[in-house]
Amino acid sequence: MQVLVYGAGQLAQMMYLDGAALGIDVQAVDVTDNSVVHPVSKAKLACTLTQAVDSADALTVEFEHVPEHLLEQAEASGKLFPGMASILVGADRVREKALLSQLNIPNCPYQIVTDVKQLTECVEKLGERLIIKASRDGYDGYGQWRLSKADELPQLQQELAGLDLEKVPLVVEKMLSFDRELSLIGARSRNGEVVVYPLAENLHHQGQLQVSVAPATACDDALIRQAQQIFTTLVNGMDYVGVLAVELFQCGDALLVNELAPRVHNSGHWTQVGADTSQFENHLRAVLGLPLGTTANIGGDAAVSAMVNIIGCDDHQMALLGIPGVHLNWYGKTVRQKRKMGHINVTAPGYQELGSKLQRLSDYLSTAHFPCLLDESKRLTSAL
């Protein structure tokens, strides 16, 4: 069996590593030059993109911003999973909002803006505290602006005046006071089988995910059912195939969808060591039409996991591997500010033990590059 992944970054690399154990040959497409490469070494393979498409059993993506002409070629093969329409939902916030409205899924109140003058109307309808997002190409805090009070509006309009908002509209959302951000990751197979992982609790710094903990703390059955219903409505409504990540805001007892990611996701990396079947393996199973694997926690219902992103640095001490239940995943990239260089997975039999391990982990990491780690360790150590 062979799977071709559009995109040649760390997600394709991790799909390759999980696929190898199943005898699945995963190849990647460098979308900057359309070459077919080895997902780990990045060496160019002796075949054209057309040949790779023809020989693959399934095509998929590791990120949603694949050039549309490549998606059209992949869609025409009949082997692209998820389909092009689902991928474009993740690449365009206007499409994403339209889908959520169509399926009656709760999300942040919003307006679509194609002219900076419309921001005045947004303040009138949504209030003066706003999050403004580019509808395309924004991620990890990029392509986003905030309005905290109405008298900042003229300056913001001037800042945005040079953008072509007809080509790339803005999605303007009401700034909500939410309790926390959660994410639900699951998979749907070609025959409609659906599995979901436990809810993960996500901690961000400067717009980037720093730490995910799964299962999330303090989740009652009603909240879990609500998240799973949202997920099921989405994947069935899109006739989706593959792993989907749904980012959620918790506001009291209610969940609102923040964003969708039509692919394996950073907040699901903990599944590599914390779940019976990782998100990477389940994605490959789904797109190839194989039975999906169980998402149960390794170690039983009380077991917990954390994922810690390594961002913009390579100064961690390898001695951290001496902590039981700690696993390092390094992506082999050149260091760059805000670039995800790797991640660390941590497993423990309970939240307090997980907090203790994160505290030990902080001894081997720079506080400047891991600003949230100690606070999260204290929170978990004191968890009931």
C-alpha cells in the first residue's frame, strides 16, 4: 500500500514512521517545486508527481494550504482523502464559517469584511472588543489583529488599508471571555466508521500552542457528549475521510467551534505514546479504507498525557530522556523564531504525577523558550 502526502514537513514524517510499521509506503510532495521526496530524509525520489499520483492507493495532505491546482489534480484522481472541499474549508475561514452555519454548529459571532470601512459596522454589531483574522494563510498567531476599544479603530483601519480584502476578506469575531481552549481529534473512515480521542486541553503563548494535556481536566459527561456530537455532525456533514481536529472554546457549559484542521494536528501528538492507536496511524487507516484503531488511553482510564512543543530553539538537554515516560520527537529543522522544532510527549498514571514530571522536565529546558511549562505543572500537581 502506498500513500502520497501533499506537504513534506513533520506531519508527513510522522505519518511515514507510523506507516512503515504497517508496511505502508508514505511518500511526500514538496509543494514548492512539485517534487516527490522521502518524508524523513527529504531526498528527491526518482519519479514525477504524476507517476506518484498514479501509483498511490490514497492521496492526502499534511496542511490545508496546498496550492489549489495541485488539489484539483489530486481530486481528479478520485483518491484524495479528505476531499478537496473539506481541505478548502480548513484553508479559508469564510468557507469554514459558512459550513458551521449550514450545519447549525455554534461558533463565535462574526462578520465578513471586504472593505476596512465595514469595521465600523462590526463594532456596532459585535461590540468594541474584536478579533480580526485574515480568511486565508493565517496560523500560529499570524494574520490576526485585535481591537480592544473603539477609539483604536481608526489606527487599525489605517493599518489594514493596504490589504486586498476583496481577494482575501477578513473574518471579524466578537472577542469572547472563554474559560479555556479544548480540541477534539477523531477519524472517520471511508465506510463511515467514526472514532474520537479524549478531549485535549490546550495552553497557548503568543498565539502558538505550547502544551496540550489529554484527557482534559474537569470534563463531565455532558461536555464530552457535546464535543463528540459537534465532531460527528461535522464529519458526516462533509462526508469526511481521515483525521479531523476541531478546536473549541469552552464558555461555561457550552462549546463553540474556533477552528477546524482537516488533517493530523499538533494537539494530537500525545497520541503517539498515550493512545492505543496514534492519530497518524488512524489517518492512514482511514484514507486507505482499513479498520480504524481504538483510541483508548494506554494505561487505562486514569492515565494522562501531555505534549510540549519545542519552538524556536534547540537548547534542550538530552538528559531529559532520563525521566520515565518522557519521549522526544525532533523534526530536523534549522532553528528559526516561532518555528516548531520538535515536541516532547509525557505520560503518567494521573494528573498529579504528570505535573511532577513536567516540573522535572523544566529543569532541562530554557524558561525563556518554555514560558508556560511551570505554571501548567503547578496546575496539574494541585489537580484533584
